[in-house]
Amino acid sequence: MDSAKRNLAVNASNSKQHKKKLKATLSAFFAFLDKKPKPTDEAVRSEFIRRELEWKAYCVQQHLDIRTSMMFNAKVAYEWERKYVKKKTT
């Protein structure tokens, strides 16, 4: 296997690892949101900040770029819109 193919294989493996970590972080955050009794707004803010910092620290540790570190925010915004905002309007 030449070095270019080897690098692609390593990058694909790392990509799966990073996606798995992001998914775990997002799942933990949304599990917190869905728990009963419903958490207070302050508790939600606090948990969001904690999970966001966890993801950003992971990105720094893994030498990922700034766009990757913003994925947590983007995914939360998308899922929030999909799960919570649309429920209120229907």
C-alpha cells in the first residue's frame, strides 16, 4: 500500500473515531434535555456549555480544525429546531 492510500485509510479511521465522539457527546446532551422532570433553563445552559467545552477540548487534543470544533453547535442547533421548536408549532 503506498503512502497516499495508507493516509486515506488512517484518515477514514480517525474520521469514524471523531464522529463517534461527537455522536456520544450529542447523545448525552439530548438525553439530559429529555429527562424527567424537565431541567431548568439554567441547567440546560450549564449542560450545553459543559458538553461544548468537552467537544472543543477533544478537538484541540486531536488537532482538529476550528470548523470541526463548531460541529457540536451546528448539530445542536439543527436538532433543537427539529425536535423542540417544531413540536411547539404543531
